[in-house]
Amino acid sequence: MTLTFERPTETAVAATVDSLRASYGDRTITTHAIREQHSHGEGMQDAGLPDVVVFPETNEEIASILKLCNQARIPVIAYGTGTSLEGHLKALYGGVCLDLSRMAKVLEINAEDLDCRVQAGVTREQLNADIRHTGLFFPIDPGANASIGGMTATRASGTNAVRYGTMRENILGLTVVTPDGRIIKTGTRARKSSAGYDLTRLYIGSEGTLGIVTEIQLKLYGVPERISAAVCQFDDLREAVNAVITAMQLGIPMARIELLDDVQMKACIQYSKLEGFEPKPTLFMEFHGTDAYVAEQIEQMKSITADFGGSDYRFADKQEDRTKLWKARHDAYWAGMNYIPGKQAFSTDTCVPISRLADSVMAAKVEVAKSDLVCMIVGHVGDGNFHVLITFDPNSADERSRAELAADRIAHIAIGMGGTCTGEHGIGIHKLDALKAEHGEGVDVMRTIKQALDPHNIMNPGKTIPMR
């Protein structure tokens, strides 16, 4: 089975823009600056301009827009905060970009049931600020202040996933607008259900190719009694990773455990002005629980890291100290981008079974050495997920080719170890070939689902599922 799409005619696009402008007035924008802003995310800066950007404010408005675009065969791309990394926002065939930033309300908070419902444009930082008074928090933290809708679309995870899971585990239900303009509800507020096909999980991670997610029902958690962050450094990268593997196999309930290799650590020291650290393989850790429970976890981890040559711990218990420490970790991408002026960079996103993590990381190191490019590793290693940030000269076709080859090989190494080419960034346009290598004939089943739900292929065409 094949999916196809052809760019609509200028006449069809112009008529659609006129209809949108008639309905939504100054929320329909065709200026080059706004279109360019919405043409790419934080990954590769190759732009693909939409023909128009619209700012809807209700589910009904989105339904009306999708009906119009479906009838005219005009592509539609959803836009949250623009933090995606795999080319999800590039308008390959022009079309309508739906900016959901005005749909940013926390619709309900059910503190007794530990859940809430939010519109897609709500950001994770906004959500946690709005629910702080309840003593609850939403734990999924991909680093960027992404929108909840975007995090749902890419099945995001981040630094807390080792304990709290990914978006997949923390969504109870969705409101989705289908390509033909129907508004549907998936899931309930119940913590489990056996009712019919699991449409919620189908739309999570669909990257805007099956419909537009407009509302999300989320699980919440109680703020821990104590939170303690710690940093431990190693002389050897493999030993640092082996310490993580041992901790996970022993079942130590870490809240976060992040790895930075020596190059990434050097970049972070420079960019975030980290004092007292060396450019060596480093673990950033965080422990949640009661005082006694956290103290027990710390002692267990100290014993493990000591066995693998880890340094004494540096702790951050005050919130301002933890915030500073984790901001340095979250800024690792920008630290890497600024490490060598004039370079661009993109990030791999592999995830492997925990027992193969050290082998996968070291094999990735071999591949980046072959590329002769400056690369650095950072990862949510507690669940086997890590990233290689590959830098290259954007004006050099040779360097870009070497960078893309290294990324492709790293993805195939993970797949060969029983892992995946993407743990949290999604497929977008950059991992289409790797998806085929990972899922084989399963990709054809995905095409069948796509064609059934979006027969005219207007929803973010060319992304997530290979068209041919």
C-alpha cells in the first residue's frame, strides 16, 4: 500500500485562505515572518513554509477548519511551541498551520482523583504553576517548555520517565478532531478500561497525522516530601553506564538519572557556568520520597557508583540549587549548539533494553569517531534512552552527509540490539527509513490505519509514515 499527496493548486490554496480570513479575521496570517516562524522546530533548520497560519480558539473552530481543508485537499500541520526535533512542523506541501497557543486553559483539576484536563496549548510549566496549590504536580519533563498537545503528539518523556513513565502512561483520555471535522472523545477518567479499541494510545505519538489533539486528561502525582539531587563523576564512560545498569537491575526507584559524556559536560560547564565540575562522564540523579526513603536510595547508589569508580557526590537539596543544576542539564542541547560557533547540530534518539545500554553507547562513540565530527552524548539512561548530538557545518554538504550517516548507523545499532530508533522525539521526516528497518511489514499496517482515518492524507502529510 502507498500513500500519496500532491501540493494543491494555487487557486485552491487562495480560495481556502480567503475562506479562513472571512471566518477568523486577523487570526488568519499570511505574512512571511509568521509563516517562517512556523516552518520548523528546534531541530534541523530546513524550512518548509505553510501558506497560512491560523490561531483557533475552540474545538469547534478546529473542526470547521479541518472540514474546509479536507474538502479542498489542503494539508494541515498542528503547531504547539515549536520545540520538536524531527521536522514535524515543516510544511512539505504548504497548507494550513494551526497554532494552538490560544487554546491554553486548564479546564478542570480533580485533586481527589489525581487528574486534570487541559487544552493542547497549555505548557508543562504553566500546568505545574496552576496546580501548585493542590500539592500535586505533573512529572513529564522533556526539558523544553513544550505544550501538552505537542508532548502528546510525539509521545514525549524526558528526565523523570524512569520513575513516572512517558506521556503514554500518563494520559487517561483525549479530545480529538478528525480530518473530516468530527470531535471525538477517547478514554475516560477511570484508571483502566476494556471498552473497545484503545483509541487514546493510537493518537498518542501519531505526530498530527491522524487528527488534531485539542484536550488531554492527565494523571497527576503528589509532590514528594523530600527531593534530593546529586551529581557523580567518572573517569570512564562505560563504567558510568554500568553503574546505571546495576542500579536499574537492582530496582532502585530513581526519579531521574541522566548521563552526560565528557564532551557534553565540557560544553555544559562553559555554557551554564557550572563551577567545581570537570569535563568527565557525569551522572545527574534525583531521589524522591520520605526522608528515610531518600536516604536509603542515596546510600544504595553511593555503594554502586563507588564500585564503578564514581566520585564523591555533590548534593543539591534546596529548590533553587536543584533548579540551577537541572537547568544546566536541560540546556545541554543549547550548550552543544554553542560549543563550536557557526555549527548546526541534530540529535539522535535511540533507546535499548537496559542490559544493552553500555554496548549501545560505546558503539555510538565508535560511529561518531568515524564521522570525524564533534559529537556529544546525553541521555535519560535509566530507561535506556540516550541522544548523540552531532555537530556539522551547515555550509558543507560533506559534513552534513557524514552527520546523517552517523545518525543512521546509530539508529540501526539500537534496532539490532532489540531497541528503537526513537525513544521520545518521534519519527517526523528524519527517521522514516529507520522506521521501516524497525517495523518491516508493520509499516504497511500503519499506512492502512492512516488511509482509513485520513483518506485524503491532509494531516501532516509526508511525516511519521513513509508514503512509499
